[in-house]
Amino acid sequence: MQWDIGEQFDAPPAVATTERQIMPVGKHAMIVKHAEEGPNEYKRSDDNPEGFCLKLRLSDLEGRFKFVFDDLPQSKSLAWRAKQLAAAIGIIPHGETLSLTPDDVIGQTIEVELSHYTSKAGKVSATVKRYIERTSDARPKAAAKPRTQAAKVTASLDDDVVPF
């Protein structure tokens, strides 16, 4: 393949990108576009000295607004926020420990209540005020457990056949 570069042409003009607006205050259905675990120096506390967090990036369903970022610190004093998130995606904790991984939340559609925050520099951002629990009729059905080989064999037999 050859190109004639004898004449100089200008590059096409840069396409202007439009700045997205922040999500309005209120309740919104959002999707978890990205999640990861890692430190956040602003979330450090006595019971979480490294500031370890579950870091979420939320998007409105149409993708019209800026992302909403929310870092949930692994802290006893803020465990209620993780419990809210779990309830919003339909996970019910068993016992005294709640375990959430990025794989548990990525791609989940959740309902959140947003507020706005103004930083010291004057920048306004949308922030998660609370995660709204899924109602019982909106909970996803439990995933089917994978069948064992024995269960597959017995499922294919007639009801009156004894498998031994």
C-alpha cells in the first residue's frame, strides 16, 4: 500500500467532545460499570489504616450523565453502607460477615439516591447518599446449583427406576 504525501494536507479538525452533566439529585436506576478493590488515602481510619475500599463506578442506564464514583471503605463504622449495597443487589448476608467482590457487583442494576457535593475547589459532583434495597418482587431468582454427575444420571431415569 502506498500513499502520495507530496502535497501537505491538514489533519481533520478535532471533534469537539461534549461535557456530560452531573446526575441530578434524587432516586435513579444505575448500573455498576466498573468495580475494583484497592486503597484510597482519603478513606483511611483507625480500623482501616490502608484505606482499603470497594471502588465503584456507576452509570445511568442511558449513559447520558457523568459517572458517579463511590468508594466503600472496609471499616466497621461504615459497614452499614456495604450492607445497603448488598441489599440493593439482592445479597442477604449470613452471620456477622458480609463479603462483596467486584464480580458480585459489576453489571448489576441498582437503585440509588444521589445528592450533590461541592469540593473545597468549588467542583460539584454527584455522590451516593444511599443504596435502595430491592423489593422482594424485584429480587433475582437464586441461581441454579450446578448438577453433579450423579444428579444428571438420576434425572434422566424414570421415576420407578432405582439407580443402584
